[in-house]
Amino acid sequence: MSDIAMDAARLLEMLPESEQHFAYELIKKLVRAWDPDFTRLTPEEANRLAVAEKSGFVDEKDIDWENLRRTYQ
């Protein structure tokens, strides 16, 4: 988690519970406005995806979804 996100969480903890809920709803609206269908990647997610793709990541188009039996050779 970034330093800014951790600072924001610390600030939220200082508020009364009702105000925490208000702030949470505001943050949710900001995130949904920025990425309404939750398809954007954060820098951390993009990095994790790049590492996964370079480490033997299997593309879903290479999977035979009709025949998922495990075969041993």
C-alpha cells in the first residue's frame, strides 16, 4: 500500500464512525468515477501482472475449457 493510502487510512481512523462511513462512500464514488467497470490497473497491479506473464503465465485462449481433465505424462 502506498504511503498516501496508509496516511488516508490513519486519518479515517481519527474520525467518528459515522464520518468514517461518509468518507468511505466518498472514496468509493471517486474510484467508480475513475474506473466505473473496475478494469484499470494500479501501478502495483500492472507490475504484478507483468511479472506473472514473464513467469510461465498461461493465456486463457490456450486452455481447452471443454476438456479440463488433468493429464500426466
